[in-house]
Amino acid sequence: MYLSKLLLQNFRSYQNQVFEFGPNFNLILGPNGSGKTNILEAIFFLSSGKSFRSSSQSKLINWNSYFSSVRAKLIDNQQDSTEIEVRISKDPKSSISSISRKFLIQKVVKTRKKYIGIIKNVVFQPEDIRLVTGSPTRRREFLDEIFSQTEWRYSSALSQYNKALKHRNELLDQIKLNLASQNDLFYWDQVLVKNSKIIHDFRIAFVKSVNYFFSNHTDSQINTLSINYQPSILNEDKLKNNYKIDLIRGYTQIGPHRDDFSFDNSIFLAADKNLAFWGSRGQQRLAVLALRLAQINFLEETYHDKPILLLDDIFSELDLEHQQLVVKICQNYQTIFTSSQPDDIDILANAKVIKLT
């Protein structure tokens, strides 16, 4: 399945714009500030109703409007078409920035549960280097990003977990003020335990897939890599044992919200093989590229469907060798590149070019 047509209404900088794509390489070419990344963001938004750039959905709506629509035409292997759409809107009379969201397939409103999974994307962007060098929060967001567009069960578990975590932390403050008792934590503890297991099961399955992909890769620079996953396992006994310190600090110390992972490379002689400490900038970039390749492999093997690849100004961060590697990999997928460099047309032979001004 590939994306044939994209219609944006009041999405970011676009008030009413149609874009058409080919089934293979597509290059969106334009100067900085012309809205190239907004198009990729809209395509990603179609997968789950979430952005890879902003946690605030209100920012996706054009500043002089109260609703936004991203609509697309998908073509499958039998050349049959499917229309999908995600709409978001805000109440102009409300002082609260609450957003309502609708998912549609063939113009029929669907629940998010029935919508998720119809389109899958993998995004490559220069900021991905932060997966190696940045905070644990960025790495957890990456894990959430994978399943938010494919697994309703994961999204639901994560939402319930975060709500329960918020309530539990608020209760800890109330207990400290003698306005509640430890027994009041029981319900929220049960919600945390149940949903943390679902979240960890998905994350562990992904990490296992990535490490298998790395270790069996033909590239000698990739097969020495591994993901060192550090899950913060949560269960009833651990919550009870941690109760006193949770109470003192005012928040829950364990659980998926404290998970982290690192990129390790077996070529390092030090006991700590973390690329964040010992890797060169080039090694770190390659590790991130390898992780995205492993993500593509995971989506294909798990869901038997090719994702759409979204590459945001990726060539500016890669040397010629790795540019050629990316082009070689992307030949088997519908890929949408963005660039501000006209010379990139030479790298992408036969690409459909969309020029922005």
C-alpha cells in the first residue's frame, strides 16, 4: 500500500493544499521555512493522530482556524483505493485548549482502536542523534512512537498507566498531609501493575527484534551494535517496598516511565560500551540509522506490511557512503525525502519532485 494523494486543510502552514506522490521515491524540494517538514508531519499524523514534532495538538491547527483535516488516498497492491482522514478541532468559545479528534475510513467515522494500523510510517530526521546522546525521555518517546501507530492495546495501556501514575502521585501528596491513607493507593497500584506489564511486553519484543537484526546484519559496522534495555519493572511487591521513599519524594520511583536504553558497541575495550560516551559522531549517526532500519524490519515482520519512509533533510547529516546506503535501502519502499539542496535530485534518480517556494 502506498500514499497516492494528500489533502491538507488548516494544517500548520497549509490552508488548503493537495500533494500527489509516486509509489517509489518522492523528493520535496524547497528552502528552509517553506513547509517541507509540515508535509511529513501530516503523513505521520495520519497513522495515529499524533505528531512526531509537538505534543500539543492545538499547534497543528492553522493559527486563524479552529479545525484541521489531513486526508489521504491509499492504493493497495490490487490498485484499490482507500480514503483515510484525521480531523482535529477546538471550541472557539472555550478558554480551555481542549482538542477533539475524529478518525475516518472511507468517510465513515471509526474508533481509534479500529483506525490504528491502517498506515505505518518510519521517520528519519537529523534530531534522531538525540536517541544516543539525549535524555531517557527521548528514548522512551521513541518506543512509544513505534506502537502508537500500530497497537491500540499499547496506546490504551500507556494512556491508562499515565493517568494512574498522575493520580497515585497526587495521592502521595495527600497522604503526606494526612488527607488520605496508604490503602487509598490500592486501586491505582493495580492499574499501574496491569498496564506496565502490557507496555513492557511490547517494548521487550521490539528490543529483542532489534538485537537479532543487528547481530545478523551483513554490515560489519552494524553487527557489533546492540540495544541495552534497562526496564524499570513494576509489581505489587516493589510498590510496597518503595512506598516510604515514594512518599518522601512525592512521586513513584519505578515503572515504564523510568525505562531507558543505550546503544552498545562490542568493539569498545572498556567495560562500559555505551556509544553515548565512547562513540564518535559518525558512529552515533550510524547507530541511529541502524535502529531505524531495525524498526522497518520489525514493522514488516510483525505486521506483514511495508511502512512509508519519511526522511527529513537526512542527506545533510550523512557522508556519501551512508547516503548511498540509505538510497539502496529505500528502493524497496515508498519514500518521501525532503531537502533544501537542488543537488539532491542527482542522488535520487527517477524521484517524483515536488517543489515548494
